[in-house]
Amino acid sequence: MYSLEHTCYNQVNSLPHPFFPEVAVPEVPEIASRARELNAALAGKTISTVEILQPKCLNASIEAFTAGLTGAVIESAAYHGKWIQVHTTQGWLLVNLGMGGEILLVTRATMPEKTYHCV
């Protein structure tokens, strides 16, 4: 079982934000690399559960977001500009990492003890 998780911490190869130097901004090469990793690891996997820890990160209600992803099979992941596009059997999940965002691909056993927005 895999979890897609979003957290805020600095990426080593990212440029600092001009107004918030402590926050790194993911650039297209990092986004492209992450999309390729997600595609290789998750294509064909089923999303069994969705847990939202930070509702303000969504552009939909928690219920609609959860219903739209639960049971979906991930068909592919790609990128377009700074967006990661995850194509599922139930539609698309668009992810923008914003300032300092990161997606971690971990198992429950290897999940760090930080607070995340979406598990």
C-alpha cells in the first residue's frame, strides 16, 4: 500500500522564493522527476482510502474529493508546466506543489512523523 503525501519543506535543488527565502519553490525539473517517479510506482494501483488533514488545500469539499478518488485506479502520472497530472479511472487529480510543497511516496511503515495535508 502506498500513500501520496503533501508536506511543506525545502527541496535541495529548488530556488528560494523572492519574498520567503526560507521556502524553496519546486521548479519544472523537480516536478517532471516527481511525475515520472509517481508514474513508475503507482500506475495500475488502486486508491483504497483518502484522508484529508488540511481541507483548505482542496478546491472541492472533502466529501467530493474523497468520493472522487476512493476506489479509483491510477492509470498514469505526467506533468504539464508546474502541475502534476494524475489520470485515474474516475478522472484527473491535478497537483500543484506551490511554494515548498513535496509529494512523498512511502509505505505506512516508512512514513515520517510530520503533519501532512493529504494522505
